[in-house]
Amino acid sequence: MLLLDYQNVLIQSLLTERFSGIPPVSIDQVVSDFDNVAFHVSTPETKTKILISISLKCYKELLEYGAQDVLQREYGPYIVSPEAGYDFSVLIDLENLPSDQEGREDLVRRVSLLKRNAMAAPFERAFDDFAHRQEEAAKFTRESAPEGVREGGEVMAIHYRDEEAIYIKASHDRVTVIFSTIFREETDRIFGKIFLQEFVDARRRAIQNAPQVLFRNEPPLELQGVRGLADGKNGEVGYVTFVLFPRHLTPQRREENISHIQTFRDYFHYHIKASKAYIHSRMRRRTADFLQVLNRARPENEEKERKTASGRTFKAHG
């Protein structure tokens, strides 16, 4: 199955081309990404200064969870005032690029990961909160631990799509990530359940180190008290829960895991649509094969049976 890229490939290829030393040209291009995210790549001042801006539906929520600190860490000297109509902008001066090739490639990589890095803020906060709570919980037994340590932290909600959201909650022994997702068609619900069951079965069969994956139409217990949740009684709304255990939250693995889990919703629905398209193509191919068999079975010159006046029959070739 296809794994989606974490970076925006169009921005990556555009900057790689611009950084190669070819003569600068004017740019004014809007680039769309998953989850209704939009980029604007332009040269508003001069051909040698490229402005990259991003617009996210959930940007204000991300700021509450520390997105400004993450973006400052990743893009510090390149940050400029946001372009009108966008939430965050960086300016790249082609005349002041890193001198070494490795530095240029790293800059291309970081800018193409702009959406990923902005969305990483609540995950990083949850992972840090987990580490703190784990240290606190180590001071107590299970029975004597304070209620706040046992229950875990606040639920961080990221409404990154019109009707869907990501919910993240840190506890002393895990981080829970919940995706609410919409199934517009009955067939999507069926395919979705099959895919999610495969996640469960794969973990049971061979990949015991994988996160636990749960699916239900009702809001999970972790979301008690969260407002605005759909009940999903008609099956249109589903809640997919990932339980990340301490082995998934180590400093060596956290960056990769944040990237992986961010793309889950897009990965999930992409493969639902790809599977439907594959089945439809197989159905069309099978129908074409049946029609070909029927056409071959029909005689080229059909023989017609005729009768004479006396009642005798004979075959006439048409």
C-alpha cells in the first residue's frame, strides 16, 4: 500500500530547482495540500526573494498548543510578517542561501514540511506532558497516585477539517490520539471497517510493537465532557483511536511517529477511494471480457431455416 509523503512535493521540487543556481524568475503559484491547507509561493519584491505562505483552518488552535515555538525553532531567521490572507510566512533570499549543499537540502526539506511542523505542536506538547506525568507517577504506587496523575491531562482538540478533528490526551503511561472522521457513503463505512480490522489483526499476528488501534461510532470515554461531538448513531461518523505506549514516545522515535500519525486520515481515505476505483476497474474489465465472449459465440453468417410450398425445410445462408 502507498505511503503518503509528509512534505509538500510541489514546494520541494520548486525550491530544489530555484536553489540549483538557474536564473531567477517571477513566481506566483497557489499550491493545495491535504486537509484544505493552501500555500502561496511568490516573489512579491524581487525575483531573488521567494515568499512561502501557509493557510490552515486550525491555526489559532495550534498557536494555543505551542505552534509559534515550534515554527520559531524550525524557521527562525526566515520568518516574516504573515502575508494577507495567510497565517504564517517565510522569506527565502536566493542570494543568501547556506553555502554548503547539505545546508540547502535541509532548508528545502524544512520548508516543504511547513504544514507537518505546524501540526506537530500539540503532539510535541502531549509527548512532553507524558514524560512529565511519567516522572510524577513514578513517585507513587498505583493506589496512592493523585487523581490528576491517574486521569491524565487535558484533551487537545484540533479542528483541522470542517466536520472532523484530532483529539490528543497525555497520561502517565500513554498518549491517546483520536481521529473523528466522516463516511459519506455506506460503501466507505464498509471499506473503513475492513481496513481498521486489518490494523487490529496485523498487531495481533506479527507486529506486537505497533500502537493499539480501536474503532467505534460512539465518542470514546477519553472524550467525555468535550463539546460538539457527533454521536455517530447513523454510522456516518467514526472515531479511530491510537494508543501510543512509552516505547513509541522515546526521543529517538517521536519525530517519525508524529509524521506518521499526522497523515493517517489522508492515508485512510485515500486507500478507501483507491480500493473502490480498483474494484470498479475490475468490474468494467470483467464486463468487457463477457461481452467479448458473447461476440465470439455469435456466428458470422447466421443460417436461416426456410420452408418450400410442399412443407420441406432447407437452410439459406444470409
